[in-house]
Amino acid sequence: MRNILFGLMAALLAVACSKIPDKPVTEKLGIEELSRAIKADTSFSSTYEFIRNHVDAMEDLEKAKFYDITYRRVSRYVEQFKDTSVLKKWGKEWDAEWEGKFGSFESKGDSIVSYWRNYLKENSLNRLVKFELADIKKSYYAYVGGVKDMRIGIRMTPTQGGIEQINFTYGFVLKIKDDGGYFSKRECLFTQPFDQATTSYWDLNYADRDKFENESVESFLQKYNLYFDVKDIRMNGVNFHADSIAIPKSIKKYFEYDKYPSLQTYFKDDVMKEFIDTSYIGKVAYSNKKFEDMMRAEDEAVYNFLAYKTKKKTKE
């Protein structure tokens, strides 16, 4: 019975595809041809729209490369990958393959990241000073009301001796919902020597004033996490630079996205490649590659046509 059903499905697919014109994709279909094809397979309308946009963006020499590709051939190719249940089955198989090859790398990667995180904590220039949001000062327009100026007060406390000069950046991100609001880092240069807690004030720009005009220190800290990063510091007549701390490229990039864990996952793949195995590939990338290989094996010419990047710029 199962073989009969599969045979029937294949026959129906063959009938539907036979209604699709066996005409080069480089030529437009007539209204009558297109109507018959859509009646036979309603999904062909979206396939035809994609093909036309794709081909119309090509120069003539580019079109010539794909003259042998027909609408029927593309339609038959696309049909092979519409069954989501089959795709899920393949996905599970590929995930299992990945686990067998690279699953053990995860814990090793976590150990590597942990090592370098501790290394940075012990060697980072941030260890030399403690930062705190101490004050938010506001001045108002006398007659029309509204905030005229806002200054943020940052308290700096040396932790390992007096500081003669410091250059640092700060930024903030919402605690509850990370909406991409990690504002561009503000750079601050403080040139007055200090050996105990001192508070310096920095002007906020117009965008920040509009956003924080109703905030107090308490309400601000309830909503936002504040981040600081020491770039340069001078102590005992010696200049220290953050860039001089040797750290592998993949690790540095990974830590840059500490505020965005969802994006950080992609950069962890580079950590695996640099420290464990250059052939390492992440689970998602592995499944994508397996799928691409399968699509290429089904019909490489059609795959190349669909994946081709045109040189001609489309009209805006």
C-alpha cells in the first residue's frame, strides 16, 4: 500500500509538472501559458515571480549561462523540497551527525572562554578602577520648561593606587528587553590625578536628554545596565593601553558581544576553529551545508541558477 501511495504521489507530481511550460527561463511566458500553469499548480505563481525578477536583473551574457534551464525543470526542482516533514527528518539526522562529530567540543569551548574571561579579569585595565553612576544633573529652560542640559556624574575609585590620567568609554543597555539599544560608546578623558573616589561629570547628547529627562539615578539603574571599558590609564608615570593586552582574535570578538548572547553564539564557532579544530562548523551551519549539498546534488545547474548573484543592479 505504501509503495502504491508513493507511486500515486509521484504520478500526480509528474502530471502537475507536465503542465508547466518546458520553455527557457530567459523567455517570458505568454498570458495563456502562465494561466494554464497556475491552474495546474497554484504555487507556480510565486515561482514564476521569483524567476522573472531573478532573470530580469541579469545582463545578456549572464542569461546565456542559463539558457538550458526551463520553467518545468525549476518547478520540478522546487517541488522536491516542499515537504516540511521530510525536511524535519533530514534536520534530525544532520543534528545527530553533528553531535557525533562536534558535540564534545561544546564543553571544551566553554572551558576556553572561561579561561580567557578570567585572564581578562586579572589583566584588564578595568581592574584598576571601580566605576559607578553617582549623579544625574539637569538644568531647565527658564520660561518654556523642558530640560536644557543634562550631565551624568560618574564616580571613579582607584583600586590599586593613584591614577594620573584615564581614558574610558561607557554605554548602557536595557535590562528587561535588549532592543538593540546599546548606544554608541561615549568616550571620556579625565586628566586630573586622583588617589581616592572622585566624581566627574559628562554632558549627554540631545538624544540621551530626550530619553533620560525623567530619570533619576535610582530609576536609571533599575532599567539599564551601565558598562565601562578603560582604554588607557597612566599610573606612576607609566602609560598602560588596553590594546597591549594580548588576546586571541576569536576570543576578543566573542567578548565584544557579551551584551548580546543571541549573537555571541555565532562567534563561538570561531573560537572552536582557532583552538580546537579548524574544520569545526556550528550545528546550524552544518545543517545548512548539508541542505545545500543535497540541493546541489538534485540538480546542480538549477541550484546554480537559483543561487546565482546577478551583477546588474536592480532598480530602487
